[in-house]
Amino acid sequence: MIRSMAVRSDFSLELQIEQTQKEANFEEVRGAIDSALQYMRSGRSRNRRGGRTLVTLLEQARSVAVQAQEWQVVRLLQDSLDYAEGRILNPDFKDRHRLYEDGKRSIIRRDFIAQNIWTITKCSAEAIQEHLKDHPDATATDLLSYFQSLSRDALFLDAPEDRPGRYRILRGSDEMAVWLERVLRERIDIEDPREAARRIVMSPEALRAHLKSPARRL
């Protein structure tokens, strides 16, 4: 069951449902979609209502569209549901339905992705150069293995307190994490806590400590 607070209802969804309504050819389909829109807009102030009720209304509109064989509307309403229930991310949703920027694809997101790809490939090239300085005879397989370990270590990126604005990747962090994970999963025996406590308390060391304690002499 979907909890009300987990259902997203925002301006992007409202715009997309409006566009979907314009695609409908049959009045009953438009009416079913309008019920979802009116429910969204019935919140106080600028807040849009969502929750399970909105999901139900969208599902009902989708069913009406199926009966009318308006398959494009069915697809769009499924996108509405997927977005409301968190299966489509906001940037993808906006870009897929061209909700803003006069229907054009987002230039900002395009440039953002391009900048990140440029940075990653540049850093990769510099890492290759540094590795080859120390390992001039490294093969392509060696480089691939090095990069695979480096990428895993990157998950444990560290921000040292004594170097503000700088970050570091500690080599071997992933190997240590894998070792710890295996220890926790495979090598720690969970015993009966009552029996373990009894065995510890009744050990010779514990008994000697108990006999020497001031509380025991009272």
C-alpha cells in the first residue's frame, strides 16, 4: 500500500497531466483526467493534493483511456503514475515531456552532463599518466585492473580536516571494506546471549573478581 506522503504532487506533474488531457479525443477520458486535476488543485493555498486518492484517480483515468483505446493517453497517464510514485526522476520527467523552456530540451542539463563527462575523462587521463610513470611496463589489462580498484576506492572518498577544500581517495579502502563486510557476515557467531552471559559470568576470572569486590563483603 502506498502511503500518502510518498506520492509526489507538484507543478511538473500538473503541467504533464494538463498536456495529457489535451491529447484525449473522447469526452469521458478528458473528464476522468480533469477529476485528477481538480483534486490536485483543491489543496490550500498553492499546495497540491496528492496521496493515495490522486493515484486512484489517475488509475481510473488510465482505465477509461484503455476502454476508449486512446493508447497515447494511456502511456502518458502511466508516466504520470510513475512520476507520482517515484519511478521516474524529476529531470527525466521534465525532459521527456518538454514541460519547460518552450518545449526545447534543457540546455542547462545538457551542459551539466557534458561538464561532468569532461571532468571524469580528464581525471582518468591524468590518473593513467601518473600510474604509467610508476609502472611504465603496465599492460592494458593492468590499467583496467588499476582503474577498477580506483573506482571502488572512490566510494570511500575522504575530506581531511587539515586540508580544507581538498578531498582524497585512500588506496585500499575498498579492500578493507570488503574484508570487514565478510567478517561481519561470515565470521561473527551470534550465540544465545543468555548462555553467553552465563558462561562469561561463571568464568574463573569473573568469579575471582566477584569475590574480591567490596559489594561482595557487605
